[in-house]
Amino acid sequence: MIRPAAAWTLALALGAAAPAWAQVDLLSHETLSGLVDLRLAAADGERSWTDGGYGKGRFSGARDGFRITPQVAEAAVVWKPRFTWDLGAVVQLDAQAGQTHFIDVTEAYLAYKPAPRSDWRYSARAGLFYPPISLEHTDPAWGVAHTITPSAINSWVGEEVKVLGFEQKLTRTIGDQEFSATVAGFGYNDTSGTLLSLRGWALDDIKTTAFGELPLPRLEPEYQGIWRAQAPYTIPTLNLTGRVGYYGRLDWRTAGPVAFNLFYYNNAGNRTAVVNDQWSWETKFWNLGASWDVDPHTLILAQAITGRTLEGYPTPQGIWIDVTFSSAYVLATHSFGATSLTGRIDWFDTVDQTYVQRDNNNEWGWAYTAALRRDLTPKVAVLVEVVHVDSARYAREYVGVDDDKQTQTTVQSSLRLRF
């Protein structure tokens, strides 16, 4: 099993700094920044997936009551050295509650963005990074701007859709409109689809790291064989096959306040490669995004995703695991000076295509989010959020939960300190 190559990416970034260009800026207040997220959460309902259950939130509940969890949710350092006017890098180190290693690499890539000399603009990056899918992660350190918890779509991106690759973007302005096309080839995302199929959708702000692992539900003994030698955890950044996956994105910013994007992803997994009980999954999906600046204080975001993930060998009953998945959300936020109010509605489902009687991975659900953000200073923000999730997943019996329909409400506050 080949471990993630984020260390190679970091070495590449450091090596690029060797020439003594006049524009070099390696360590200054312009190149170093960071974030500390202090969290206080209260959740009811079932055990979270982070604790071996099928709970949809980051925090486990106390069944009939609320369990209170104080924690340092994240501490991040972001280094953005500049080697020339056109060439720089991004290296983000994270310490997140519950991650495998105390400190790990979240992103590490070189970024090339020459000054535009015409209506055409070009940029590229190479290394370990998140593909350009999320419309919600616009805060520093790949943070969520308007809420604490991202949508189901972008929670999954944060958990399981990170690549080691090379991306190019070409942008053209025509009149008052802007068009762009992005293409990338990548590896080290062969296990993408494991969580989505075996655990299902979730709503959390966990960011997968270069060398980390994420847990799968802990099955009751009589059900432990249904996942066919899958380890009780998944490593999202693995290269099991040597195949090159790819993605592409088209953007259109209209002359008005509306913008659209269309994204396609294919990890080129071969479905049957396995090393140390980590399987390669074949995962493909489409994502449609839209944003509308209603007025200077009001923004509406929307995304919809649909795809399919497969793992294992073909049989007369079909591939071992064959799951289609879909999700969508609409978010609206309105600001009143330094304060903003945000509401979001999520819908999600997965549909199991094979062996439904043996290992049913069907699920459906809704989530409702309300959040308030107050920027106390340019470096300090306070957020308060309520997330209610109503979902049905038949596989809950595999972890000893009798009722396949569960609800959970999580109330949390976040104090974000940036430096």
C-alpha cells in the first residue's frame, strides 16, 4: 500500500525555493497565518459515525438527552511562501480533535498564477488539494464561511474527496461575462466512496488529512462479514492501482449577479485492488453549483450532486457493492453589518443496487440548519448553529440500533481566532 505523497509535495515546495529570486518571501506576516476553533456542542440522539455508529453529526448524542462536548475542534497553520511573482505554494497543517495523528498535512501544493496580459487568464496547481467543488469553504484554512457545519455534499468532499494531482484553469472575459474551464489528472483517491457507501451521508466539518484514517461503523458480530474483508477504517488518500483519475469543471459568471458551475469527477478506480483490507472503489459523480448575489447583503448558494460508487467482483447478482448517491442543498445568508443569519436545507439519499437483503446500504434523509455569525474583529468571529437531521438507514441494525429511522439535533457554538 502506497501512503499519501503529501511529504513529496512539501519537499517539492521547499525545493522550489532554492533559487534566490528577488521576489522570494518565505517567512513573514504575509506568508504565515493560522486558526484556532474553540467549540462547545450539545447533541442528542444516536452515536456519531466518528464513534462507530451511524449518527450523521460530528458529535454523539445521549439518546433521550443532550451530551455536552467542549473541545478544540481545530488548530491550523497555513504557510504561503512566494518564490516569484507568479509562483507560490500553500501548505496547511492541522490538529483536529479525533484525527489519527496529532498534527497532519491537510493541503500542500504549488500554485502558479501569472499576471494576465489579455482577456485570457491562466493558473495551475500541483500537489495535494481539494478539488474545486465546495461553494461553502471560502474562509481561510479551507473553512466554512456562513455556518459551522457544511452541507452533506461538502462534508463528504472534506472527508473523502482529496487528490494528489495537477490542475489547470483557463479563464476568458467576454464583455460583462466570464467563462472558465478547469481540468485535472490525479491519483491517491482510490478509496473515495468507502464512507459514502458503508456509512452513508453525514454533516460535519472534518477535514481528511494526508496520513489519517476515518472510522467505519462498528458492526455487531453477526454482521461483520457483510463488508467482505474491509478494514474497520478507511484511508482517503491512497494509491492502490497507479491509475490516473480526472475531473473537469466549467464556470459561467453571467453579466448579472448569478454564476453557475458544472463539475465531473472520475477516480478511475478498478474496484478489485486491495492492500491491507483497503479496497479501490470506482467512483464517479456530477455536481452542479449556483450562486446568486441577490443584493450586497444577501447571498443564495445551491449545489446538487449525483453519482455512483462500486467495489468488488462481478457476480450473477451484480457487483459486490454498487451504490448510487444523490444530495442537494439550498443556502441563504443575509448580513447586517458584522452579523449574518444563515439558513440551509439539505436532502440526501443512497440506493443499494445489489445484495440488498444481505447488506442494505439504502438511506434517505433531510437536514435543517440555522446559524448566526458575528465578526467581533477582523480576526475573531463567534458562530452559533443548530442542525437537525432526520434520516432512515436500514443498516442501523448492524450496529445494534432497532429503529432504522433516527433524528438528531446538534446545537454548537464556535469561537474562531485567526492570526
